[in-house]
Amino acid sequence: MEVIIVDGGSKDNTLGIVKGFAKLSSDGLVVKIFEEHGYCRSPANARNIGFINAHGKYVVFIDADCMFLDNDFISKVVIALRGTQ
């Protein structure tokens, strides 16, 4: 599983926080961090950067303001995409 974080110049210490997550990378989890630069910063551009750098079979976009009521959200998405239960 890959977690790709694309920061568009946030002012809330996002990069400092997510750099701690990058240390969690292991054989089963890869955390990658990218930054948007220039005038073309937008959610669409951030998604394009993430997609271009993704190596998985499936890609799911999650924005910083998403709230999950289910701790098994990612597992359920993977099961649904694979068509298995």
C-alpha cells in the first residue's frame, strides 16, 4: 500500500506533520510526500501529481477535509474494488 501526500503550500505545518508519517514506511507501506510549486496549485493538480507517482493497481483520492466514520474504510474500499468479501 502506498500513501501519497501532496501539499499545495499549506500554512498549517502539514509538511512537518506528514514527514513524521514518512518514517512509518516499511515493506508493506510506502509513504511518499510531494509539494506543489508555482501558480498552478489546485486540488486537481495535486491529484495529478499523486496519480503520476502512484504505482498501485487502485488509486483512491482522499482530501484533507474528509472525515471517516469507519476505521475500516480503506479495507472496505479494497474489498469492493477487488470484488471479493
